[in-house]
Amino acid sequence: MTVSYNKLWKLLVDKKMSKADLRKAAGIAPNTMTKLRRDEEVSLAILGKICATLHVNIGDIIDLIQDETAVEAHHG
């Protein structure tokens, strides 16, 4: 399973907010922002900070994408 933060980036555009603005407002470390940009997993605490800063729910900023091989293995 992989994660995608495309919803987050679209939300920032809608709010006319830069990634740097978000990082400062939510108190996120630069290396954590790099993980987000690379669609890597970050902690729920970080996602919670982002949600609180943007006044949204977690589903508004992240998508979980099931890998095709994982789906096939699960359904056998």
C-alpha cells in the first residue's frame, strides 16, 4: 500500500498557501516536508498537525493506494 498527498497539494493551492507556509504554520520539520513531497509515510501526529492547521479531516489530505499485487494476493 502506498500513500499519496495529492489532495494536500491541491488543498494548498485552493487556500493560496505555499508548502513553506504550511511547514511554518504546522511546525513541521524540513525533512518531514521532503517525505510528504516524495509521497512517503509520516506519523499520524504530523498528519494531525496538518489537519488542525488547515481545518480539515485526514481524508482530505491523504489517499491510500492499494498496490495491484497486494490486491491480487489478498483475493487469491
